Amino acid sequence: MRASDSNSSTLELVCPAGSLPALKTAVDHGADAVYIGFSGDTNARHFAGLNFDPDRAQQALDYAHSRNTKVFLALNTYPQADGWQRWQDAVDLAAQLEFDALIGADLGVLDYAATHWPQLALHLSVQGSATSPEAIRFYHQHFAVRRVVLPRVLSLKQVRQVAAASPVAVEVFGFGSLCVMVEGRCLLSSYVTGQSPNTFGACSPASAVQWKQTADGLESQLSGVLVDRYSANQPAAYPTLCKGRFQVPQSGAEAAYYALEEPTSLNTLALLPALQQMGVAAIKLEGRQRGPAYVKQITRVWRAAIDACRRDPQAYQPRPEWLQDLHAVSEGQMTTLGAYHRPWQ
Ligand code: SF4
């Protein structure tokens, strides 16, 4: 069962795709919408081998639209003064190719799109970090934004408050890797590598990554900064600064541990009835940097879960096999409710 209207109270399933095979996988396994990025730094998953040139984007749109699935374009990085033309060209291309929506964050990009392509639907990216109905109203009034993706800093109570007063449809993240919860504002990667995820489009760019086998274990580094060290039986992860293990004094002694954030994935399967009840319009799954196997696993599980919740929210319970499947593709094989869970609120 697929949602037909992104602004209705039925939960729409929005899935990630970093490549055409991943997009086809998402479409074939029940996505209501898929979000993609153009090749280059106009989106926040600017990694080698990922994303879509104009031909591939056209193929993606043809494939998805012929199967009643929408395609959104993530154009959610912040242009600098000498790079504006790339963002403007990307907006023009998105409108000409007739994407179902453009997901933007930068005020200049949103203004250009709203002024020059009023028929192109606009969504406010999580990178825009709008946390109040008043902020959302600003984007709606000035750029006719039709949907907002809420940042992952809000508790469930705060999501309810925002959804109740938002002038536009609200989308929330349901699953996937977490940032340290300063959406659009993290400087860790740019501090160490000189390349900011918000302008260059990639946190911890691959060109800055080094792997070194040492007598103490396998070391991951970013621009020469040690991010983690793994013993022979530990699985090594891509070096992301917020999820590195660092020597920090603890009770007088120094121990290497996750000083900023543990590697774990957000998983809100258990919250689906509450999110549906508060009128959330869409659930977004993170992971454009992951392959088709990941996309297949998460899309299948979330399609089944959303359908079960829509059929009977009172009886809905996440099935053990769904949780198992999501654990298997989670960062560090761990999941969390993240900021949604604040029992003191
Ligand atoms: S370092 Fe961590 S918190 Fe900062 S942008 Fe990268 S993933 Fe997000």
C-alpha cells in the first residue's frame, strides 16, 4: 500500500538512493518517494561513485514515475560566492527534468527556485534546521515551501508541538546514521580536512582518509589525525570524527572511548503509531552512501511496518524479524531512539 499524497496524514515512505540500482531497488520494494543528488557538491552525500548525472537522473525519474513513485532532489549544501552557478544550474536542471520536489536549505537557493521555477515543489532540508512553527512559517511564506524535514534534535513531544502548528507537511527521520545533532552546523570535518560537509557536501571526504596497519592494530586517520584503532577481531568503520575513539581523562586515568557519540543508528520503528497520530506526513530513511543491499533491507522492513501501522495502529508492534534486519545494517550494530526519547520532558 503506497501513500498517494505527500501532504496527507498517511505516512509516506521516503527512501535514499545514491545510484540508479539503489533507486530501482527502493522503487521495487515499496518506496513512496526516493531522494537522490546530482553528481558534485550540491548535495550532502558528495562521495566518489555516488549520485546522478543528468542522463542517469532522467533514467531514475522515468523508472520511478512509471511505477507511481516520486523522486526528490537533495540540493541541500550551502553555495559559496565563487560556486553559486553550480547551484543555480542544479535548480534549473531539477525543474527541467520535473523532479517531484527539490529539497533545499540555503536561502539563496530556495529564493532562486521559488522565483524562477514556481511550479517546482520545495521541501526544507534537515540541513535548514527549522525547529519551530515560526521558522517553518518563514520558509513557507517566503518560498512557498510545502514540506519541512525536521532536524534530529527534537524530542517526540517537540515533534508533536511542531507538527500541530506547522503550516506545511512535516517529515521526520525514521532510520539511519546519526550526526551529533547539530544539523547543518558541524565543523568537525572542515576543522580537520578543510572540507565542510555543508559546503563541499561530504563529511570526512575519502581523499583525507588513511588506513595504517601498525603494531598496535589497524588505524584509521583523517588528514593524519588518528580517529580510531582496531584490534584484529574488531570490525573497522569509516573514520567519521564524531564517532572516533579518543583518549579522554576519566577518573584520573586515560582511556580511549567514544567521547562525542557512539556509532549507532536511529531507529523509530516503535514510534510509528505516535508519529502517525500526530500527523507526520512522511518518514525519511537515511543512507544515500549505502548500496542497494542496504536500501532493499530497510525499504522492505519500513514498507511492511508502515502498512501494518496504517492498518491497525492500536495493534501495531515492531516484529522481531524487522528489528533483526535493521540491526544487521545499523552502525555498530546498535540502534537508538536518539533525541526523540527524552523521558524527562
Ligand atoms: S562529523 Fe559527525 S556530526 Fe559532524 S557532520 Fe560528520 S557525521 Fe555529522
